[in-house]
Amino acid sequence: MNETNSELNWSRYEEIKSGDRESSEIIEIVEGKLGDFKSVNYFKNNPSMAEESAIRLICENGAKLDIRLPGNYVITPQSNLTKFKRKYAEFPRVGLTVETVVDEQGFIKVILG
């Protein structure tokens, strides 16, 4: 059973605000299907997208970015993979430092543009 602690040390917690930006290192790249990373509602209009190959980038500050991988190995100019490479001058890799921002819903996102 948990005990109530009225002396909780709040000094180690940091409040983030919409629009806050910081640099963060990619600590993990997970490979899978897009359906592994998105909710069922995301695929309401196009259920077959759930089976597309994808990666999820995870940063040390909690930021995440899902990137669809082209099945035909042709990277289009509008894809997030192209936007990522344009912004950071290389493809995603563990150890790469990226820019992140807190969005309006309070989620930390990797900046692509």
C-alpha cells in the first residue's frame, strides 16, 4: 500500500510549456509496422496503412517521431524521411542530436522543418 507523503520533493520536476524548444539526442530507433506506433483511429480512412513499414525515433527528452518507410525503397520529396534528411543533413541514427518542440497538446515532437 502506498503511503501519503506530504513532503514530496517537487524540485526535481520541470513543467514544460507549449512552444518550448530544446535539443535532444536520439536514443533508440524502433523498426516495425506503422500500426505498431499509431492508434486504430489513425487508420480509420485507410486501414491498409497500418501494415506499412515504419520506424519510431525516441529521444532522451521523450520526443518521438514516426516515419513511414517506402515499400519500393524510393524516398519521395514530401516524405518525413526526406524532410528529416534535409533538416539534419543525414538519415536518422542513434546518437544524432535533433531539435524538439512542445506542441499545443503538450507532446514533445521532433522538428522537421
